[in-house]
Amino acid sequence: MPQARDKALRMASKIRHRGPDWSGVYSDDKAILAHERLSIVDVEHGAKPLFDKFNGNVLAVNGEIYNHVLLRKELKKEHLWQTKSDCEVILYLYDEYGPHFLNKLNGMFSFILYDKKKGQYFIARDHIGIIPLYVGWDNQGTFYVSSEMKALNDHCIDIKEFPPGHFLMGKNKDFVKWYKPVWAERIPLRKLVLSDLKKALEKSVKGQMMSDVPYGVLISGGLDSSLIAAIASKYRKKRVESGGKEEAWWPRLHSFSVGLADSPDLKYAKKVAEYIGTVHHEIIFTIQEGFDAIPDVIYHLETFDVTTIRAATPMYLMARKIKSMALKWYCPVKAQTKSSAVTYISIKHQIKGNSTK
């Protein structure tokens, strides 16, 4: 098993750019979980994998659970909480409800929970696939899961995307769909009321401002990012984890925009920033810098889709600039571009074969 553990650590190191703050690993004779962390909530104690001290279950998770405080109150049993991490609640929801708790989660996530007593795993991905997740098999039937394909490429003969809104459990090779919203089955009868839409949008943005590190907003100058930035600015002075009773740890809201020199995006983003009162930063790049970045963009995106690459190139350059400013950045506007923690697992002898249905 030491060789397998070393292998897992080497594989996880290929995606350390997603979680540069800490590395964690768990291993036994059936499973290895390696995790690369980007600290957002409970910076001091929230390192993963997380452990259920009662039953030995182990959790590696990438994401954020925005309603974790409410979910803690819903639990019926006494649990030995180890951290204030928003993700630890997943361990105890599984303990009380088995796999049938995913619809309770409000957040973005992919995770692997190893049930040590049963010797099996429970893997799930959020409702629309905000957080990436891939599965793979080697020529011996060993099963792997990773946030990015690059950790699997040199070891797996078959790699697939884990479908959004699904879970996989134990020896069952079939993905099970857990996300079945009512609105997908029938058209809502109630008419849309704009005031309700406004309340829902504000509630969503406010909930995503859950953070123990400074966060920022990305402003393009368009309507959507301007609205989200304005809402974030409205609630920036109070800590959402306390229900608005405590002052925010980071009251100044920083905003960022990216574009070519004299681009309209920069012009209108600056106007928005001035209006809502953020500390604004402009990242200006040249066409040649954009061309030079394309190989790196493709490497990180793991796609050759032209539209995706074109949109992601300025985002990539902006992210590099933000990192160079020594800022931890979290943006509720573009949650899917957040550089977040990663998960990886290698479980032997649970799924045989090299393909799924």
C-alpha cells in the first residue's frame, strides 16, 4: 500500500494549482483519498480529508455548502464536530440519511465519502456540474476519481466525466440521478413576480459571501455581473455566517475587470465600480499575451472548444494577476471559475472492468 499511496500523492500533485494551501491524504488497504486545499472557510482547522470520529467515515470534498449552519441544526444525533468547515456536515448527513440527503444541500460540490465499515464509497456531483469531476479505470480495474483529467491521463485506459446531478455508490456501476427539480417536470403555475425574483437573487448572492478570507467580484460592465456586484456591495459590511449580527472581517470589497486597452468592458466596469464603491483593479492585456496564454488555458480547461477557450483566456490572465497581488479571491459572480480545492480517490476492488453504462 505504501507504493499506492505514493502514486496517489504524485497524481494529486498534478492538480495542486487548484488547492495550493495544504495537502491531505488518507489511506487503508482499500482506498486512498488525497486532497489539495484552497482555504475559504475555517482556514485553521478545515483541512481535508475530514473524518467522522464515531464510525470512521472519510470525506474528501471540493466545494461550498452555503446552508451548512441550518443543516447542522436539522441533525438529530450528537456528532463529534472537528471543524467549522461548511463541508463537514456532509459526513453526518450521510450518517443519518444515507445517500438520500443531496437535495438538502444548497451549494456547489463534488465529493467522495468513503464508508469504512462497509468498505465502499459514495460519490456525488452538484446539480448542474459547477464543480468538475472525472472518473477513470486502469487496466487492472482500479477505480479513480479526480477533479481534473490530467491526474488520470497517465494511469487510466478509460476516463469519463461524472454526470452533474448524479451519484455513484458502492459496487453499483450505474450513475443514479438525484437532482429532479419539479420545474423540470412541469411548467410552474404561479406567475413570475419581479419582487420575488429580486429577493431570491439577493438571498443567493448573500449566501455565497460565506468566507473567512477576503473575496472579490469580477465586473465585465454588463448587466449580470453589475447586478451581482451591487448586491455583494450591499451586504459586504456584515458577516453572513452570523446572520448579519457581526461586522464583516473584510469590509472593503475589491472588484476586478479585464480587457484590451480602451475596451468597452473596462470603461463600463469602472463606472459600475465607482457607483457601488469598490476598490477597483483593471487588468489590461495585449492580443499577443492572449495568444501566448492559449496553451496554458487549454491545459487547465482540458478542452479544445473554441468558444470556451476564447472566453476563458482573459479570465485566466486576470486570475494570474489577482494571484500576484497576494489576494485570496472568491467571486460569487463567476463561481464556476473559482480556483477551488480538489479531491481524488483511488479505491481498489470496488468496481471491476473499465467502463460504465
